Amino acid sequence: MSNPQPLKGLKVLEFSHTIMGPCAGLVLADLGADVVKVEPAPAGDHTRRLPGFAAGFFAAFNRNKRSLALDLKSPEGRAAAHRLVAQADVVLENYGPGTMERLGCGWEDLKAVNPRLVYLALKGFLAGPYEHRPALDEVVQFQSGLAYMTGPPGRPLRAGASIIDILGAVFGVVAVQAALRERDQTGQGQRVSGALFESAVFLMGSHMAGLAATGEPPPPMPARRGAWGIYDAFPTAGDGQLFVGVTSDQQWLRFTEAFGLTDFAADARLATNAQRSGERSWLIPALQEVFLHYSQEEVARRCEAAGISWAPVGKPADLFEDPHLLA
């Protein structure tokens, strides 16, 4: 990108809380937009005070912004918001259905103030029977089938991050940029939207296509039949653990050579990826025994030298010292 801040000069007002709205504002800010977060007066965004695993939400998703507090329930607060909107390019919000309308700051209210405004509404659901329901990231992970696909059979499990909030925010930013492009041509703003449920359904698209193609419902990922023969986390000597992916026949030849597995290389049952996938019931336990003879560092070194995909089984705390991120 020749210009690291392509949205420099764009003025954004963000009426949002928790993750989806703040993440959309964050992406716009990282692209150079001047994002002003409008928090409810007098207490501010409740996300500031969330405990537990949510304690980092506010800091993570609200950097690169300015902030002010307004009481939109008061005539003075609404009037101040409308004055800000008159000078803005984009308004984004992720409050519950009807909230902004009740506060006099819905799309119909604000387009009368600024016809060039692009208004991004981030909701739980797009138009349809569910559109008036409140929703959360975890709610739609369960409704969409994502939790079913993530956990082991009989134990649906949310993903390890708020991925639907984040994906919905990114889709919302795409919609904003498309609307800005259209405004360049027409001079008119518009309302665009993004939603949690539809974002989660997008992630289920490949599973739906597989069902349509084969007639077989996909099992949860921990119980799936893998598309690749070797695509697993393996314990190593000591208490290490490493993920290794061998996804082509050429990689298989390099992998067996790297670890001296001549018998595996010569085994006709393992000649192709499709065959290896069908032999996983004994192949994976056999490779587990192989890796137990090597340290995690040695497995990584041999995979790296052979051009095999590998990764340590990391934790969030490890990322603070990740050499790639620090480079």
C-alpha cells in the first residue's frame, strides 16, 4: 500500500460498546480515519469495567480513537450529537434494535442532518424474522452451528476468541468503503449494515456446501475425517507439543526423508494423500511414537529444513515475545 493511511481525513463517529462496533471503528482508525468514540454520559462505555476474560476488551478495540461522553437521552446531548454528525462522513453503531431510533439518532434522523452520511448499523441479525432479537457473539456461534462444529460430539463449544464480533466488524468496514465509493459518484450517503448471525453463517458455508455435495452431514471438527493424512498436534520428548501438517505427496516424501522414515515412504498404503487420510487410525499413533523421540526444537528444525508446515502450540502470553511480531 503506497499510502499507509488511505482514509486520512475521513471523520467517523462511533456509538458503540463491547466488541463489534469498537472493532469496526478500530479498523477504520488504523486505516487513517479520525474516529471519535461517543460514550454515554456520565458513566462512559460499560466495556471499560468488564471483568474476567473481557477485561482487555476496551483497551484492545478502542486504540487510535478520541473519545467524548454525551447524554443522548437529553435534548442538549442529542443536539450536540447532531452537530457532530453534520460534519461527519461516517456514523457507526452496534446498539440493540431500535435503540438509536429511540434516542433520536437513527438513520432517518441523521440523514436529515447530513445527506452525505454513511451510516453503518451493526446488529445481531439482518432483515428477517430474527431482526428484532438481541444477539451476542456466543449466541450466534451456537445458533449457526459453529459451536457444534468446534467442540467434540455432544459438547458444543464457543471458539477461543470473539471471532464473529470481529468478522462482522470487518464485513461492516467493507460495506462502509463500498458506500463511500458510491458517494464519490452520487454525492449521497446511505445506510449499510452488518450482522453477527449472517457473519457466522458465512463461516458455515463450506460445511453447507459439503452437505449439499455429498448428502452427509459434517461431523464436529474434532471427529472429522481429515482432508489431509497428517494435520495434527503431536507430543514431543519432554512436555513439548507441535502441530505438523503434511498436505501433499511431495511434502510426504520430504517429511519421511527428514525423519528417516524409510518404511513409511515405501509403504504402498501411504503413497497418496487420499490413502494416508484413510489410514489415519494407525498412522497418527505411529507418528506420535516417532515424535516422542525428538525434542520440540528438533522436530521444528527438521520440519523447517524440509519445507513442512509446523507450529508450536502457543498461548496468548507467548505472543508478547514472539520474534516475528517483535521484528
